[in-house]
Amino acid sequence: MSEAEDARERPRPRKSAQAFRTISEASEQLNVPQHVLRFWETKFPQLRPLKRGGGRRYYRPEDLALLQRIADLLYTQGYTIKGVQRLLAEGEPQMPLLPEPAEEEQGEVAAALEELERIAAALRALARGG
């Protein structure tokens, strides 16, 4: 197995909720293409990710919350871009996306994710014929 294949099969370490995200991580987390996130930056002045050398974007947790809200308004609630712009410009009250899970629920979620990762690894091994 090549090094690249090995790297793809290892589960990614989980980042802290307060960690900054790259555009690819934000895109994956929100299930929105990267070019759409870049486009939204031109339409919503409230959205200002940090930009480092070479124009690399780093999204803060508050940027991700705003992106999630924009995506929800556009894709789930059916607003237009102009409608979302108007809501945000009028200071639409920020709605919490999801409550923080209780401590015991976090353990259950972590255990379930670990089990799913073991199952995925077993399925990959079966698919390779091993």
C-alpha cells in the first residue's frame, strides 16, 4: 500500500471546536463546495475569514456559524441571496444551531464514531481482498 493510500485510510484527528478550519475543512463540514464559500465572501461582508500567505483562508468558529446560518437560509428555508443579505444587514438575531450535547452524550457520540471508523476500516480491508 502506498503512503498516500495509507494516509487516506487513517481517520483524521478531531479538531477542537475552537480550532480554525481551512476552506476544504469548512467545505466538507458544511457540505458546500469551496467555490460557493468564496462566492459567499463576496456577497456577505460579515463573512471575513483570516487570510494568510498566498491567500489561504482560515475560518474561525464564528465564521463557520455564520456560514451554517447562510447555508440554512439559502438551502433549507428558501431565501434568496438578497433576502439573506437583508436579514443579516438588519441584524437578524443569531439563532443557536444546535445545543451542546451533555457530557455523557459526548462520550456516546465519540464511542459511536470510533465504532464506525473500525467498521469502515474492516470494509476497506474486505474491499482490498484482505
